[in-house]
Amino acid sequence: MDPTDQSPEEVYSVWALPPEPVRDRFRRIMEGLRAAYGGPAFEPHVTVVGDFRGRRSEAVKVVGASDHCCANFGYNRKTPYMPHVSLLYGDLTDEEKEEARKKAEELDKDIYVLEFEISELALYRTDTTDKTLESWELVEVCHLGS
């Protein structure tokens, strides 16, 4: 902990960023889903650890593995860690979620078997009370070694 850091405590998330060609595929799907169901725009990502509170200097130090992040911030997962890519945020019924899942597959038939390597982790400030996501901010990117 940096005793000189007087920044306010805020909510942060660590995201794994897909490679740019994969991000472009996800963006096209996400645009199609937003056109059909609404919801805010956000960067395609795999959440490594979500919604932890801290000062900026503390958060920047912890752009690491999920278990390390959880242990460092005392974050207790509600469910076992399941890497996933969210393509749409919103309040959808179960029926709408299933329709959206089918629409995503229509937009990119191979999306559910897509594999890719992660070479970047990103720290985002993610105020979860902001449903527009307009306040979400990229803080730092860590390029992983090969």
C-alpha cells in the first residue's frame, strides 16, 4: 500500500483482452446484439477479477492472475471462476437471453468454439452503479510475456 496515495477508493476490474482480430469479431456481434436488445457499449474482454474496491495505486499493482487478485483484495467469489466473454449487458428475461445467444451465433457461427490466447491484462475503473458504463475508464494495460 502506498501511504502517499490519497486517491479515493473506487471500484476496479481486471480484464484479459482478446487479440485485436478477435476483439473486432466480438465488436461486430456486440453491435448486432445492442441493435436488437439495447444496452451500453463496452470493450470485449474476459473478466479475470471483477468489482474490487481500492485506491488507484493499489489496483495498478494487481494486474495479475485471478486468484492472486482475489487473495490480495480479500474478494470472495460467489461462484467458482468461469472465464467468459460478455457480449451484452442489460436486464433481459431468460427468454431474451436465449434469443440473444441464438442471435450471436447467427452473427458469427463459430463464436462458441472460438479459441484465442490472451497477451494483455487491463485494469479498468468500473463503477458498477453506472449502468451507462460511460464512467468506465482504462487505467493501465499489462503486456504479458510470450
